[in-house]
Amino acid sequence: MNRWEGLDEFVAVAECGQFTAAATHLGLSSSQVSRQVAKLEEHLQTRLFYRSTRKVVLTEAGQTFLQHCLRLQDAREEALRAVGDLADEPKGLLRMTCAVAYGERFIVPLVNDFMQRHPQLRVEIELSNQTLDLLHGGMDLAIRLGRLQDSRLVATRLAPRVMHLCAAPLYLERYGRPHSLSELARHNCLVGSSDHWSFQQNDREISLRVQGNWRCNSGEAVLDAALRGFGLCQLPDYYVQTHLHSGALVDLLPQHRPPHTAVWALYPQQRHLSPKVRQLVDLFKEGLAQRPEYQPGAVAVSL
């Protein structure tokens, strides 16, 4: 007897509770289903069902065997889908979200490249600085920046993300440069979406509350204020690298940069990713790696 023979019939009978109903479900005759289950019991040398004229009930051995058979069926279908997807063209609707500034500058152009390659695909992108719930919002994919919070999601690292504390030379000439984290309290800090800035101290991440006379929830606006010499700012590399290289901004306290930040692709936890999500995530990794901001040597050196 083939080791797989009778498994589907056994599962169908267990789930339907009757041989007749299982036969209808499988498109077979009742005698075929009964014969396959009997052969399976003979092969296992154990009874899987208690039979009566009205219904069948799983034995203790049958209950144990059913759990294993369900996992086997699941794995079989997973393998078939995985192989079939190799030739599948991404199509249908893909819904995703990303932070506004990073999405406009980095992610949306790559999505548009992907759309040109796969015209059967439809995409809905929600750019928002709010952390949207993928599971309740029906989202396929999210691009998140920094540290991750939601353990219900699978995360793929797309690119590094380095936070820089910096200021314009004009500000430092007027007010001096900080040499320790404790000195930040006497400096004017340009506050963005949060008045708590992250740093590393003694091999652990800490959060410091900062304050100043200026605040805006836009990274570009914070950058403009810093370039004008208004105060200190803490911004990701993709905002400040060009200005750090040109000398328009000075990198401060690099030894205290917060650890474990990155750009992430997040998607609901499932063993089998659809072709559209899997291929788009691969494109993000490839496309971001080619950006000048992520090339070796792109991280600025403190002056």
C-alpha cells in the first residue's frame, strides 16, 4: 500500500462524520472511501473510527492520526503552491503603507518600477506617519522605520537606518558643541514628531526628553531649521548625509547613536508569501541597496 493512500479519504470522513458525506465531498463512491479507509486501518494495524449506522466517531488513535494528517495535507498544499508561484505573474490588488517622506522619496518610485514590469497588478499605497494596523486594515505590506514593536508580523530588513545628531556650524560657533549627553539640556533642540530622542549609553539604548523653541512634525522642516542654525536636530541618514558631506551640518556625539534601527518590510505572519509581496520585497532590497545613501562609505564622519 502506498504510504499516502487513504489519507485524504480518512480526513474527509473525520471532518464530515459520515462515509457518504465524505464520498460526496471527494467526488467518489461511498464504497471507494470505505475501502481506502479499511486499507489504511489494516496498514496501520489499528482502528481509526468507531462505526455506527448513523455516524462514525474517531478513536483515540484516530484523533492523534488526524492531527498529523492535517499537517501533512497543509505541507503538501504549501509545496504545490510554492512551486506553482515560481511561474506566477504578480497580479491583483496589493495594499501597503509607509511613512510619508520616506515613502515619497524611496518606496513609491520602486513600486512604480514594479508596476511597469507587472501591468496586471493594482496597488494602493497609504502614506501615513501613523502606525496602521495591517491585520485589521487589510494591508499586505508595511514599510516601517526604526525599531519594531508588533511581534504578530514577519519582518524583513531592507536597509540600514542611522540616526544622526547634528547642527550647523553657525549654531555651534554661537553656542558651542555638546561633548556629552548631559549637555543637551542646555542646547536648543529642534523637535520633530517626538520630544524624546534615542541614544546609546553604556551598551544600552536610552531615551532623553529634549526641548527647544521650535517644533514641527516634518523631517524636511526640521532639516531646514537646522541648516539655518536654529539648533540641534536628530534625523535619519537620508535627510542629512548630503549636508554632512558638504559641511553644512556637523555630526555630533557619534558614539551615542542609537542601535538596532533599520528600514523594515512587515507583512502578516504566514508560511507562504504571495508572489506579488515576495517579489516586491526583493525589489525593495535590491533597489535600496543601489541608492547612493546606502553605498559603502556613505555614512558621514564626525568633524
